Amino acid sequence: LGKPTARQERPRPGAAQHEDRPGFQYDHEAFLGKEEARSFDQLSPEESRERLGKIVDRIDDNKDGHLTTEELKNWIKRVQKRYIYENVAKVWKDYDLNKDNKIAWEEYKQATYGYYL
């Protein structure tokens, strides 16, 4: 007969999974955005707590003094969307070599494969 094994927690279906990293940097970036998370790394614990309090007030959409899961989800979606738009704008500048606010095929090839050509 086999020995009983220790019970292990299994992820719930539909539950978001991510890999925790030391220092919770992943969570900081998801919650604050990459740039904001970096700025928090430079703050004292008191300053960090004060700024986080202001952010929590912005997350609390219905201003009831409590955060719901839905409010947190909406906040993280806004932060991630902002990061995507900023990243697209940066990449656009890199690819739009003649600065006409359009990316021609030649510009794309040069920006992407220029060092190969």
C-alpha cells in the first residue's frame, strides 16, 4: 500500500497564475507600471506608504474607502494599457526614420534588419 502524500494546493480553473519573483518586482510593475515601480524603489518606506495611499485613492472608483477585486482589475488593466501605448510610441519613433509619422516598408526593413543588410 502506498503512503499518503501531503496535500498540495491546486490552481483554481480560471485563476490568473504568475511566477513570484524575489522582491515582488512583477507585482509592483503590474500594479504601478514599470516606470512608477522604479521610482518607488528609490523612496523611503514612509514616502512609499504615502504615495501608495494616494494611488489607492485613485483606484477606489466608487470612493467608498475599500478596494474591490473589480477595482483592482480595472486599475491593472489601465496601467498595462498605458505601458503598451508608451511602448508603441517609443517603437514608432525608432521605426519612423524620416519622421513623417508613417512607417514605410523600407523604414521597417532598415530598423528591423538594417544591420544585416
